[in-house]
Amino acid sequence: MAKISPVAAKYIIHSTITIDGVVDRPDVIGAIFGQTEGLLGSDLELRELQRSGRIGRIEVSVNTSSGKTAGEIIIPSSLDKTETAIVAAALEIIQRIGPCNAKIEVKRIEDVRISKRQFVIERAKELLKELTEETLPDSQELADEVAQSVRMMEVSEYGREKLAAGPDIDLSDEIIIVEGRADVLNLLKHGFKNIIAMNGTSVPDTIKELSRKKTCTVFVDGERGGDLIIRELLSTAEIDFVCKAPDGKEVEEITKKEIHKSLRGRITAEQAKFELGIDENGALKESLEGKRYENVKMQSLKKTESIETRPMQMSRYPPRPTLTPGSMPSISRPLAHSPNVKESTKPSPEERKIYKQTLEDLFGTRGACIFDDKLNVLGKVPLSELTSTIKSLNGGIHAIVLDGTIDIDLVRIAEKLGVQHIVATGTKVKEAGRVNILMDDKLQS
């Protein structure tokens, strides 16, 4: 008797059998052939279908328990779906096997091609992935690879010291100064051609000459070595801007996105001097603005101490000073404002311009700048020290510009000290009675 190969089968009939008695596997197979004989006509005779290979070997598995038999019948078929369904339905007419009552129920007809189709899809995915990874790239990938290799070849030697540099050093009005050749290669790879390397921590004469002619941006590693290079360059060359790689990373290893983000967040050389606490000679001292701020602060503290040594007055307000000729207060240092201050006025266009420029200079520094009524800078401090600083100044503050968010505590302190304007990038306070709160969008002329 011929057998159908499982590979050639298109459908598989799954059915269960329940028998009220004890029978064996040959009894079930004999009942299937015997009781369906002549039922479906000569074209669908099970014996002839199996002999021609259109019906496969009938698999029967039975288990006997407590005098009853239960099992499963599996029939593979290469007939079409209609003929397969007819054969499956014919199994359910069998009601007795030997002397016992029986019941056959068809659970499902499985389409083998569905599982084969799923296998084909999964295998095709794997083959396509291998083809994409191991074979030639597409035209865009080829173009990118060639362009990158050309950029890497564009590194040249510049100046008497033969510094590693990009091809556009002479053509560009702005240059980027990095530490070594590897940094130049990484920036060239990402499309920057106006780069030049120092080839060490000492500043070559070529860099000094270029800094006098062009706008220079220093781009260093995000570690202490980068700070040392910044100090060296700020003290020996005319640097305009400073930027650093992300903390703990080197310029030669950062990605294109990180390069653009670092360059967008660059700060001016003056701000870098203030943050690093160095002077014009590169020494670790306070910046000129810091000295100015400290002088003003010390003067305020001295005045405060002199006031505190006076006898305490049992009054809500401090005593009004008696003014005599020669005892007029200094114009450069206004007296502290009392709580009853006048309503704030709108800033003039000139003030708006100064505040906007200051806010742009402070962007990304998390710092604050304090102005007097003549728009002179009293000091620049980190946001963490802003509250204590303005309290110590004890008045004479006209405006505060900060790279951060205004909160209610800052507004209350500013009102007590008679501050007219607070300029910031964000605010948590909707309205303030005697203080103008200005955002970047309100500074437009």
C-alpha cells in the first residue's frame, strides 16, 4: 500500500475518538476503512486514495483506562480542501468499533502550507539580513563611505610647526582649535574643515598668529586636561569662544550629534575665565568681575556691620538719617531700599537690549548677572549663590538676569530689596506686584 509523504501533504485531519470498551489500534483502523467503504463513491474510496498516495498513513493512538478507550486519529491528505473536508466528515459516521459504542469527532483540519509559509517568511528575513550585512552597500552608503574617506584624507600640515589641520583654515573666518591629530580627524569625518590642532599643551606661534586674525573657538576634552589647555590658550592667545566635550569624553571619540551640541553650547572667553576662576595670565585667581563683585560685597557688609552696632530702635522702620552738608551718600552706592518702594517701571529699549544680550551670554552657564540703576554689572554669580549674594548686597540692585527659572522666594526677596526687573528663561510666578518679570520673548524691541 502506497504512503503519502508528510512533505507532500497539504492538509492534516485531527480528530478524537471515545470508545465505551477496550479495543486495539487495528480495530479502529479496520472500522474506518470498513464503515466508510462505498459511502463516498469510487473517487473518494479511502483504500483507493491511500493506494494512489492521495491519503497518507492513518495514525491512531489509543489509551485504555477504567474499561474505556480514548485516543486521537491523524490523517494526512493531498486532496483539495473540499474533498479533504468530505473525508473528515465521513469519519464521524462511525458509531461502533467491534462490539463497543464509539464516537469520533473532528477537531480541526490543519493547512500545512500555513506553517510552511511562516517558515518561508522567517527564513527569508534571515537571508535578507545576511545579504544586507555581508554584500555590497547601496549607492547612498557607498557615497557616504567615499565622502568620509576623502574627508579623512584632507588632513594636512599647517604652519612652521606642521600642525594637523583641515583644508579650510586659510579660507574660513572662524577656526576651531583642538588638542591633537585624532581630534582633527574626527571633526573632518563629520564635515568640519576649519580645524587645527595644537599638538600638545603648549601653544604654538602659528595658533597665536591665527587667533589675532580669525575668530577662534577652543574645543577640548571634557576632563581636567581640557581645563588646563583652556587656561594656557586664554593667557597666550586671543580666544573668542570656549566649548568642551561631554564630561568624561574626548573630542576624538564623540559622535556628530555630540559635536554639534557642544559647539552650540559654547561660551565666551570672558565667561570661561569667570567660571574657571583665572586671570589674564592664566593664574588661578578670581576674575576681574569677581573682584569687582567682592569689593561691592565687602563694602555692603561693612555698612551692614556699622548699622548693626547702633542701638536697636523700637520701630517698624529704620530711623531716617540726618543729612548735613558733606554727609551726602555716595552716588555710586545707593542706599538700601525700604519696604515701601514705588511701583516698578517698564524697561527702556536700551535696557531691553542689554538684558537680552546678557541673557544670551549666560545661556547654558546656570549663572546670574546683577545690575545697578546705571546698568553697571555689580557681579556674576552661580544660581546657587544668587539668593545669599543679593541679601548681602542689601539694596542698590536695579535688575537681575539669570539663566534659570524664577521662583516665589526670589521675587519676595527682590521686592524687599527694591529690585525693578528680573529677567530669566522661565518662571513659576504668574504675577509680581512691584517687580517686572521678563522672559526672553518680552525683550524684543
